[in-house]
Amino acid sequence: MTRPRPLARIAAWAVAGTVSLLFLYPYLWMALGSMRSTRAILSAPLRPWPEQWTLDAYIRLHEVAGVTLWRAVANSLGITLASTALAVGITAMGAYALCRRPGLLAFRFLRGGFLLTMMYPYMLLVIPVYIVMYRLHLLGGYTGIVLFLSLGPVQFFLFEQFFRALPAEVIEAATIDGAQEWDILWRVVMPMARPVVATVSIITFLLNWAQWFPVLVVSTTPDTYTLPVALLNLNGELGTDFQGIMALSVITTLPPAILFLIAQRRVIGGMTEGAVKG
């Protein structure tokens, strides 16, 4: 295999760098815009550098929509981590049960239900979700938000893809040794599925961190608001705080951006994980 010529490599790196800068420019513009005044943003929106550096927007964000910024950060972390852990556990057990008993009618309906949830946006679930949460007395609490965010059809199908590719001999050997289904799942199958578990955990965290609609539907007070909901509340009847929106957007998007940069290879590789490597 011939190595690429130096000029070709330089050209490829130049093209990749240019494309990367084009994608990074909106985020850079937002970060720099958070240090400009609203009048300056409206008068010269494409100016690359602030007229003068100021952190007033970040200082004003000590409280948003009646909730302190640190409370919103804690809510985002707590809800996202709890819903991620619950989603990984539930979808793993559901996918394993489906792969072990694919002929059961109830499991077929379950799989079809997951497919339907992928087709319809959250907006169409406002009334049903509100009624269910009201009947279960889960409105206004963290439990209802976490349960709603734990629904993970994408995660379910990632686990199902991996479990279907497992050699049948592995499970048969554990069954012959007298292991029960629970032991087979958690002591045999899940250790082999660590790459998929890591991928599903990262994907679920990234998806749930950005969710605002379930939080807004289930919450009855601002005490359970997360960062995306707090960001939404910066648009009020008295106008739009462009400087505050950009500042809070930087704070909101920075954690998932850092996480994705660290784990991007795991996410991309896990999406195509379908075989057991020996």
C-alpha cells in the first residue's frame, strides 16, 4: 500500500481544518458574543471580536427564572445521570429478554412500541404524558422526569443488535453450569457488552442533557428546572436577553461538548458494534 504524497496530505489537512473552522465558528461567535452588550450585538452582529471584554452576562446569571444557576446545574447533572443509569439498565434487560424469547407476542408488541416512539416527537406526547404523570402522582418531582427520560428506543436497539450477535454457545454453557437468566445477563453477557454499555451510556447522557420538553411538562415549580429549561426562560415578554442567552448557552453546551470530544471514538465505534471479538 502506497503512502500518500506530502502535498496530498497537506491539502487534506487544509481542507479538514477549513471545514472544522466553519463548524466551530458559530460556537466561537456565541462565546464571544456573550462578552458583548446587546446593543453591540444588534448593531454589528458579525463582528469577530468584542468592542470591550465584559463578563456581565455571566455575573447576571446567578439566578434564572427564579432558580439559582447552581441549582439548575445540579438538576441537570442529577437528572441526566439518574435517567442514564436507569435507561441503560432497563433497555439492557429488555433487549436481552427479547433476544432470549423472540417468539413471545408481548415482546413483539414491546419492540413495535419502541419503533413507534422513534417515529413521533415529544410534542405529540404532551397530553398523554401529563395525564399519566398526574394519575401516578409524579407531577412536580424528580421521579417523573427521570422516568420519562429513561425511555430509550435507540439504546434498546443498540443492545438488541449486540445480544443477537452473541454466540449461542456462550449462553448454553452458562445454562448447563446451572446459571439462571439473571446471572447469565449480569455475570456473563454484560461483561462482554462493556463497549456497548459505554456507548449507550454516553449517547443517553448526551441526549438527556439537552432535553427540555419532559422537564417542562412534568415540572410544576422552577425548583426542578434544568439548564435547557432555564435557557428557554430567558425569552420573556419583556424582550430577549441576547447576551444572557449566549452566556447560558456556553455554560449549557460545554459539558456535553467536552464529553463527546473525549469519547467520540467510543460513540462512533459502538454504533456499529455487532460482533463479539475474541
